[in-house]
Amino acid sequence: SVVAGKDAGQIYEGEQRFNLVVRLHEGAAKDVETIKNLLVSAPNGARVPLSQLADIALVEGAAQISREDTRRRISVELNVRGRDIGSFVKEAQEQIEKQVKLPPGYYLKGGGTFENLQRASARLMIVVPLALFLIFVLLFTTFGSIKQALLIYTGIPFAIVGGIFALFLRGMPFSISAGVGFIALFGVAVLNGVVMVSYINRLRGEGKSITDAVKEGAETRLRPVLMTALVASLGFVPMALATSAGAEVQRPLATVVIGGLITSTLLTLLILPALYEWFERRKSAQATTDSG
């Protein structure tokens, strides 16, 4: 009580109320000899110095003891700037393992934003495969052909390559926002393929040969595919170049979309028509062989 203080009453100042605390002044509270000489009442009424009842010493100790899951916890808080949290925590853990030997029973655990990042990464590992599966199901439902669904699906690997390459060029690691960017990228990449293949199928339905349908489809759908890719890419440019608050989330997402659209658009315009003709010629040759 003499160090921390003890309430002795209350003081009123207008409508405000303050506790009146009695304790030793700051200098005496830090003086070991003063505390040793404090008189304490004994059961027989005698007053004896505190030093006769306890060993008094000034030592350093924890100002606060925090617990989590019934275990003591010591928090070290910091802010990370100029790099992603995941790579920083990984590097910090490696350096601590090399330079610091923790006592038995102690272990390191990331919390706060890093813990949220780990939870989001775990959810992303479920969402991305689910999105890819749903895209394939929708393609198969639309075209009624596994081959044509796979043909359009080839735009996704090309988009992934472009997105990863764009992150590499800008020196950005894979993050949650980049993962979200890939999901958005898959949709645009597949959309361009759908535009191209559906138009070629329409020309085939009008009686045109495979070669003529592919040539006309590639020429006619050049402008719509380029417009779709350019609109999406240019719309993400401000996010890719952002430097304001929240830019660390916006830049990876926009970088992935822009880089992936470049490669997937090239696939749609150059490789997809050639693959379509190759698939259809094999299909026609197989049908001829079966009928013969």
C-alpha cells in the first residue's frame, strides 16, 4: 500500500470525483532502506521494522503478466513497412533460431496481422480450387463438350504464368491480395476464350469449313477480345501504381490481373484458334476412321 497507494477517501471538484490516495512520495518508494525501516504492527501490539519480517531487495520484474490458454505470454509488437508480412516473419524466425537460444518451455508464435494472413491463406487454398472447378463445370454446361471446355480452360495456365511473371518483375511476393487477383483473372481469361470459341462454333454451324471458320472467327473477334483485355487492364493501372494508404493490398492484385491478361489475351488470339482447328481435325479424322 505504501508503494502502490491506498484509497483514503474522495475529492469532489464540481461534478467530477477523484480518489484520494495515500502513499510514500516517489523518492521514498524507490529507496530500499526506507521500505526496510517501515514499522509494522505485530499481533502483541509492538511495532517492528519490516526488514525483520521479510527480505527487502530491489529487483527487475514483469510489469504485467499476460496469459493465453493458461500459459504465460510475452508480446513483442512491431510494424512492418516496405515488404510483406509473411516473408518478414519467416526471415525473423530464421534469424531468431540462429542467434537466440530459447529456454525450455518457450516457443515463438506469430499473431495479429500475420495470424490473420495464415487464416486467409488457408481459406484461399479452398476457394481457388473450388473456383477453378466451378469454371470448368460452367464451361462444360455451356458447350456440352469436355474437349472444348478444356480448350478454353488452357487460358488459365497462361494467365497464371503472366501473373506470376508480373509479380516477379515488380519484386512482389505472393500474397492474399495477389491470390484474389488470380481469381478475378481466371474469369476474364475464360471470358475471352468463350467469346472466341462460341463465335467459331456459330460459323461452323452455318456450314463453313474448319479452316475458314477459324480464320474468320479469329479476325472478327480480334477487336472484342482486345477491348475486353484493355478495359480490364487499364482499369487496374491506377491500383498497380498506387502509393497511398492500402497500396500494399492494391498493387499485387492489380499487377496479377494486368500481367495475366497480357499472356491470356495472346493465347486467345494466337494459340486458341490453332488449338481449336487441331482438336476439330482430330475429331473429324477419328469420326471418319470409325465410320470406315
